[in-house]
Amino acid sequence: ARKAEAETRKAEVESEARKAEAEARKAEAEARKAEMEARKAEIAARKAEAETRKDDAKAPAKHTFRVVINQDALGLKTQVAEEMQRLGLKGKIARVIREDESGEYDTDLTFEGSKGNVEKMKTFVGRLGFMLSTFVDVSFVGFDNLKVEKTPDTFHRSRSSGSKEVIYEITSNQSSSLQSTVSSSRSKEFRGAVLSRDGNSCVFCGGSNNLEAAHIYPLLGRKDKPPIIVAQLRHANETRNGILLCHQCHVLFDKGLWWIELNGERYVGKISHALQGSHKKYKSLHNHTLRLDSKDRDAPLKATLKIQEDFCKKKRNQRHEKMTKKPFMCTVCSSESAMFSTKEKLEAHTRKGMCRVSPNKAIYTPLKAKIPEGVRNTSSEGMNVRPG
């Protein structure tokens, strides 16, 4: 009887085990089925997304820009025409107003072209020292099929440049559900406030032509700029972030070739050696006091000016690093094409003409020139300064 009972219990246990195993297999099958359904749904979703993107790609997009046509083109008409012809581009010179997180920007030059794309245009403006704005839609890569319509002139005109500026609304003849229009209100307020504070001439060189409201803390273009809070500004279009400069001073400022220091109550211009060596006009302006009133509540802040100073020093270090590989320079030619890695190569260069030799291993440090026999030293102190 006990043996029969044990057999019965054993059979019951085995039955329960088989039942549990069957249940587990069933649950596993259900899980696999659910996973397959999920994968199927994911594939369907991806397919639908791909179809949507395909439809969006087919749909023509509408791009609206607000452009100021500068009639005098800041004196660059000849250069622009030649460069546009070289690149096979057609159009007019324009100043583009762009709006981003920190405000609007209206001092970069570009042009509207019927041929070419953004990359070519970047090459074009780069050769003249300007950069191309990215406009409203960053995916837009061309200027095909543009329609130009004149709108009422509400743009702030410079009080001293005398240039005629007319606002145009430039819209492609394509259409899309997304439309973008660039407002110029904050930019106009910034320019107007800087003009009102600084008067009718460049605060640095005193020039009165082609005046521009320059940003000290950069509005666009510099990816390595610190957060705006470091400059003690709320936004880049604050009046205290602007100074009135002529076009040339503005370009050189943006290139990091000069900066401003606040010395007590005086704003002092500091010129890099590179700029002093290539422009006599700016050499005389080194340590020059700018026409800015430090007591004005909208005067530039020291923290804001420090960002430009740090940028200039960074650019200087980059120039120095670039020149270390070719420390020997012909002081007559004074160009990158007359720089050599060894003294022998420099001497070979000088034998071809009447060049003075300056084996300047201490980059950008004034050294006495070694004068070839028969060549008069025209330097008052026998010194030759390597641009830095």
C-alpha cells in the first residue's frame, strides 16, 4: 500500500512538473509573439516616418528673407563684381538681417545669386573679409528662383554715411507650411542707440564714412565664445555691447587685430604687432584714447571688453604657432611667400635681389638687421620688427 501510495505521489509530482513546464513554454511563446508584434510595429513606424520625410522632401519649401540693399556697397563694388564673375555668380550686393537666440545681425555682407550655392558664397565673402549669414532656414542651400518685392522703407539709415538703403522682401516662388520672416526691430534699436551715444564718427580712428554698429561680444560666427553671462550682458544687442566703427576698423576688430582696454576712466585702443606692421595708420593709434565716455550708463563694460582681448590674444598665439615652422623672413618682401625654414634658404632668396636679411628666430621680437654689403640701412635704429 505504501509503495502504491508513493507511486501515486510521484505520478502527481511529475504531472505537476509537466504542467508547470507547459505553462512556462506557453508564457515564453506569448512573450516571443509580443516581441515580434513590437518589432513589426517599429518597422511600420519607421516606414511611415520614411514616407513622411519623402513627402516633405518633395514638397517645395518657402523661404522669406529681409534684405537691405546698400547702394554704395561700402566701396566694394569693383571687388565684388570681379569675384562674382570669377565664381559664376550673379546678383546685387546686400546686407542680410538675421535673427537668432541673441538677436539680429545686420552688418555682414552677402549677395543674392541666381547661380551657385551657400558654400561658394562663403568662399566669396571670405576672400573679402566677410562671412555669410545662415539665414532663417539652415537647410536652405541656394538662391534659385527669387522674387524681389519692394516694401516700405523702415530700416534705420546711418546719419553720416550718406548711403541710400532700401528694404526688399525676398521670397522664393516655392511654397511650404513653414514660413519664416526676419524682423529688424531689435537690430534697428541697437544701431540707433549706438549712433545716438557715439555720434557721427568712428570712436577709434575718427572716420565718418561707412559707419557700422559693431558688437563687442560677438553676435554670430564665433563658436568658441564664452556664455553671454560672462560678458555681464542680458543679450548681445544691449547698447553697452556696441561701439560705432567705420567699416575698416570693424573688420579688423572682428578679425582680432585690435582690442580695447578700460584704463581708469579711459578707453584705450591696443593694436596687435601684426596690424602695426602692415598698416601705418593703426601703428599711430596704439594706446590711443577712444572717444567713449566711461560715465555713460550704456558705456561698454570691462568684462565685455575682456572677451575681445582674450580673443585677440588667442588669434595672436595662433599666428605665432603658424610662424614657428618658418622663422626666417625677408624683411623687404615681408610676406608669407618670403618666409623660410632655414637660414640657408633665406640667404639663397636674398642672393636673387637686394633684400636685407633678418634671421629672426625670436618670432615677433625686434632684432638688429644683418645688412648685406653695399646695402644702406634705412632703419633709424637698425631694427626690424617682425609683424606679430
